[in-house]
Amino acid sequence: MRGCANAFIFCCALVNVGAVSFRLSSPEVIKASWNARTFLCEDLNADGLNDLLFYNLDRSRIEILYRTSNGKTPPRVSPVQVDRWNPELEDAPYKKEYIFVPEKITVLAVGDLNRDGLLDVIQGSPENGVQVYFRTPDLKWKEPYELESGRLRSGMFSMKIKKGKEPSHSKLYLFTESGLEIIDFKNGEPKYPSKLFREESKSARGLHLADFDHDGEDDWLYLDPAKERSIRVRYGVKEGFGPEHSFDLSLLSFNPVDAVQGNKESKFVGIDRTSSEVTVFSIEPRKGDIDSLNFGAVSHDLFPADEKKSAWVMEDFNSDGNTDLIAASPKLGELLFLPGVTNEQFGLPQKNPSLKGISSLSACRFSSTKNPGLLILSPEEKIVGLSEFTDNKRFSFPVPLTVEGDAILSHCADLDGDGQDEILVVVEKRSDFVLQIWSKEKGRDYDVSSEVELDEWKREPSAIFPCYLDEDDRIDLVLLSDREAGQLLVNNGKGQLELVGIDSAIRKSVLLEKNRSHVGSGDVDGDQSPELLVAGEGMVRALKWKSGKLQVIEQFNAVDPKAELVCPVLHDINNDGENEMAYYSGKNWVILKRQSGGVFEKIEEIEEETRSPQVVYSFPSKNKKGFYSLSASGIDVIGQSLSNQECDLEVHSRYLTDLPKIIHGGVDWGDFNNDGKSDLVCMDGRKNVLEFLSFSEKEKNWESVLHFQVFEKDLHYRGKKGGVNEPRDGLVADLNGDGLDDLVLLVHDRFLCYYQSKETVK
């Protein structure tokens, strides 16, 4: 036991930095546990002194160490001989208390959930859920209160408590495996259902709340260290958080910087994943316009990441001038209605009960209603139904059509140009596929007006795509199949469709085994008649039905000839008066522009990581730049939003240590020389080294002013060995109530407390 005393460096640090010194005491050692986890430093008994709180895995208990006044040892029986390096707790200036927990926990947090002025303790784990220990007025702990929540993520920073706007209200934020879950509390009672803002990246972590865009609502900052653009922000709105924004900075971790000397900007420090540099950055509201070719992506996460196929439709359903989005998962018996707002964005999803197993959605215009309706197909419930957008801003339950056979696909299109949509349904009758056209006359319901036999197909089709195949202004159709060649139906002007190109080699080749994600439309040759765009391996081809045959009008080659391209769109994406081509290349969105000589060349590749899309829509507004990319689990808005809420990330300074063989893995803030300015403490846990930095205003960079090794490598104690990283955790806090920042480290089975001296050196 006593043999390990020489393992710790007895250190009293005194280093001049300008006029004021760094002065830290030799470490005060407090016995903890080899399996101490998730330790915090908070004032749990409201005496003005910070206490230590940690989970002892060996003893299955939460241990609270209450700091005594003036750092005096409590009046208890002490050992005859004091051993500095293996002290009993009775030798330390702390009183101990235990909260026994029957199950393993991985996360601890403290906060006043019932707004009684006393801090409560919240514990949790992915396996055992979340429990609250409320503090009583006599400073006892109530029996644990179990909460209903999603499966919690592991990690220290997956729970947070904030005061609500009302005196009796508070909010508990839980970073679950499905996303950020918010449970409202009133008078200490949770209110269900909770709110969930989906974020399913398994590597995402962190729960920092701050008003970055200065709109009065807290925004959510977190980290996804597995991604190149690791910094993520979800801007706060009245009822929660909006879509995900990412920033081009790759970090392993980050910590917020306390505001000093009246500075209100949100600063952070982290370790760069690639260069291992200490990096100081801030997130602030954007100033001025952005470059016309600088595209970005904003992500709306709506369904679980393992969702295979969702249904989507976009239209101005509430007739307010903004395009709305409706989404449905086959797993859920509901619609998600996202109302359109300004700057081509969407409000929070609103749930609307509906059919189960929805596979297809289509906007449908009725002559008898102000707002567009909705055509819904559910093969699971064997219903093709019409739903109206009612005055209470909800969709009515679908009214079924009487369909003979099994409906496979459905869509709406105005085939005869009278302003009222016809309904298109592909049904299977006795192993044959038939396209039915349903029309509606005045005063009558929808009924089948004509049918087209799809004799060529032996396998189930995958999509109906309305487009303009020939050179007139009447809507034609392309029917797609994952297993066979697509079929072309040209509109004869009387609402009738005729199969064409049966023997076309181009049809049998270019449209072979295509689904909805492979096709789009756009005016390639400037004749005001859009072409059919078909994506494939390494290229996108533009097709047109001309002079009684299917022709290739243009071909767009990708940089990678083996890349599988999907979702082609040809549109004036950057609002410069000329059409650009965009497609998804398997990893990123690529934008092409016509150069001199008429050839399209790549001008931009979207840096943000986006989901593999199923369908793409151009922005409806002519003065907006971008498009919508809809995937199985969510939607990415790609373009140049002019929202005043958007922020920029600015890197202020970097520092790379020149200590040999040292690579820092963590960094935190603290004022270690009491000059009112923040300093940094960096840690290389593998080499057991701490390095302290101070910012030089003269040189405008960080200077290393102190470093030392906490203990020798490969230390054994009673047959036990430390972890890969030792110290394995640490934090900066005022431990003794003198108003100065101190440092506490968790090393092996003990805490090391380094106190800052009040003295300064001139």
C-alpha cells in the first residue's frame, strides 16, 4: 500500500507568466474507488461549497463527499498513522454519504427538478432507464422516482436540467438513442408525452444549450466526432428544436468557455481530430450574405435510421403560400405534417392519425375544395383513399375508393387540363397489371374512366412518374419497375393514355430496372419543354419522345464513371438565370453547370454529409437557391438559406504542443492565475501528462507555462492496473470556496485535488 507513494509527482507549481504566476498546491489525495465513474462537482447541500459526487461501481452506490468549512477534517476517529497516498476518507476535509443503487448506472446529473431550491440527483443507464432522487427539506433523499423515457445513451453529457419559464416548471433533457428527449416537470411531476427531436447517429454526443443566434430561444450544440463536420447545431424554436446544421470542424471533444469580463459570445475549446491541436472557436450569427456558389445542407431527421422506405409529398396544403411536407412511415399509422415556413424551411412535425402501412402519398386537387387533398395508398389495409385538409388544419381519415384487385401504386395528375386531378392506380388482377384512370364529373364521385393493360410486365412495378415525354404541354406518364424496363404512356389530349415505344431499344436499355430515385425532369435544350432525366452508372441521360421514337437529347457524365447516380434534377439552383444539373453520387450531392462549348462540368460538391435520397424536389420559389432531398428517414434542405438565424463558426486560435511524444486528448478552461482571463489545461492520458496554457495578448497565441507528469507509467496496486488513460477524468471547479479555480483529477482509485494559491508573484 505504501509502496506506491513514489508513483505520484509531488508538485508545487510556481511559474511566472507576465505579472501574475501560476501557483498550484501539491495534490491533496482522497480515496475513491478503482471503478469510480462519472464524477461531478456541485453544491449538493446548499452551504456554498462544492461537493464531490461519483458512482462507485464496486459498491453499487452513489457516493457524495460534502466539503467541510475551512477544509477542516471532520471530528471522527482517525487511523493512528496517516498515510498520505492511501488515506482513509476520515483524513480528508469531506463528510461522506451514500445513495445505494441496485442496478448499474452510466450517467449522473444534478439539478433542481422540483424547483424547491435544492439540487436533486438524476441517474441513468441504457439498460435500466432514468431515476430521480429528490432532495427533501431536511436534506434527506426520497426513494427513487422512475421516469418513462427512451433508451439513454452512455456518456457523461447525455442528461441536463434547466429551469422553465414558470416558477414551478423545469425541463429534463435526455440524449437517447433516438434523439433529444425533453420531459417537462411541473411541481416535481413529469408531464407526458415527452417531446423527441430525432438524432440517431450512434456517435453523436453532447448536450450544450445556448442562444447562438440571439433570438431568445436556446439552441442545442452537440458533437459527432465520427464525422468530418463534427460540430452540429439545432436552432431552438418555440416548441423545441429545428433541423440539424453542421460546421466544418473535426473535433474529438469540446468544452464551453465561461463568459469573462462581460464577454457574452459563445466560445468553446476542443481537440482537433486530425492535427491534435487545441482549438478555440465560437458560434455567432452570420454577418452578411454568403457566396452564390457556397451550398450547404440542413437536415430534418423524422424516422428511425433503419427505415427502408417512406412516403413523401410536397404541396401548399394549407394555402398560405409556403410549400408543406407530408411524410409517412409504413411502420406507423400516422402522417407527419411539416408546415412550410419562410426561407424554404419547415416547422415542427405535427402528427395526424391515418392508415397503417402507407406506401404512397400524392397531392390531389379537387375542384370542390380550396386546399389540395391527399391520395393515400396502404397495401397493408388494402385501401386507396382520399383525404381532405380540413379547417382545423388536420387531414380527414381517407375515404376509400372501390378498387377491384390489389392496388400496388397510386398517383394524381391533371391529364385533361381542367384543373382537377385524375387518380392513377396500378392494380394487379389475376397476375396481370392494369393502370386505371379515375375521373370525376360534376356532382359525382371518382370512378374508373379508362384502363391500360400492362401486358409486358410479369413482375410488380415500383413507381408512377408524371412528366412531359413529348413536346406538347400535356402530362404523360412513365411507369417504372425494379426488375423490368419502364413503360411510356403518352397523353392524347383527351385524358387518354397510349403505350408507346414498346420496341424501343433505348427504353429497354436506359429504363431497365429503374425506380423513382433514378428519374427526374428538366429543360435541357431550352425549348420550354422538360426532358425526362434518367440516372445510372456514371451518367445521367435526358430522353424525349420525338418523331415517334424515344431519343437521347443529352448525356451528363460523372467524374467517377462507376458511381451509381440517383435523383437527377435540372433547375436554376443558384438563381443566375441558367439551369444547373444536380445528382447524388453515392456519397455527396454534385452540382454541374454548362460551360463554354455546351458541356456540363462540376462546379460544386456539397461538403455536408446527407442521406441517400429517394426523391428530390426543386425549391418552388424562383428567388431561392436550392432543392429538397428526401430520404427514407428524413429530409435534407440543400441550398443557400437567407435565414437570419443561421450562424457561422469562427476558429480564433490553435495550439500544438511541442512536448516530445505528447498528444493531448482532452482540454478544459480555468483561470489558474487569478487574472480574470481564461487559461487552458490539456491532458495526455496515455502519457499521464498535464500541460497548462496562457494566452499572450502581445503575441496573440497560446504559450505553454507549466507541465508535469501526474504519475509513473504502468503503476500496479494490490494487483490492479490503471486504465489506458490515466488520469481518466478531470474537472475545473472551486473546491475550497475561496473563489479561485482548482483542479481535481480521477486517477486510479483516488481523487487528486490541486488547489490554486491566492498569492501572486509580481
